[in-house]
Amino acid sequence: QVQLVESGGGLVQPGGSLRLSCVVSGIGSRFALMGWYRQAPGKQRERVAHITKGGYINYVDSVKGRFTISRDNDKDIIYLQMNSLKPEDTAVYYCHTEVGGENYWGQGTQVAVSS
């Protein structure tokens, strides 16, 4: 059973930082495509960043240079380090993986950027 559990969200002022964590169980995260998505109120869910089995990383343009996705293979944790946060980064952030054609999502963690 694949499970993804996110943590690390919260309220932060513009320009601040947060680090999200996604604990992966049921699969070895190093063997899977892992991604972070976000969904703001009234908007579609969008992919923020992903990391492939081979370590290839990609970001949506709006977060390039500010966010960093990384993977701890020993602990099976995926991180999203978010720096220089902006109000438009406010959203629920979800961890995602696809295994054998099946999509798996975490429960989400709320990130709010406001002064």
C-alpha cells in the first residue's frame, strides 16, 4: 500500500521560507517519479516540481530559483525547500507519485504567505 504523508506547511510572511516533507511508504521513493503539486482556491492543481528515478528535476517557471526539490533515499522522504515565498504561492501542497499507472496523493499541507 503506497502512502504519502506531507508536513511542514504553515503561515509565513512574504520573503520567508518553509520546507515541506513527504514521507513515502509502500515503495522505495528512489524507484519512483516523485512530485509536488499545489492547488490554490479556485484554481486547477498544478505541478510545482518533480524528480525522476534517475534524478532529473524540473520546476514550473514561477518557482525556478526559489524552490528546491530533493530526496533522501535512506529515509524515503521527499522535500520541497521553498524560499523567497510570495503571496501567490499560497495553496495546498500535495505530494504525488505514479506507480504502475496508478496515481497516489498525500492529504496535502496548507501553505499561506501573507503579511
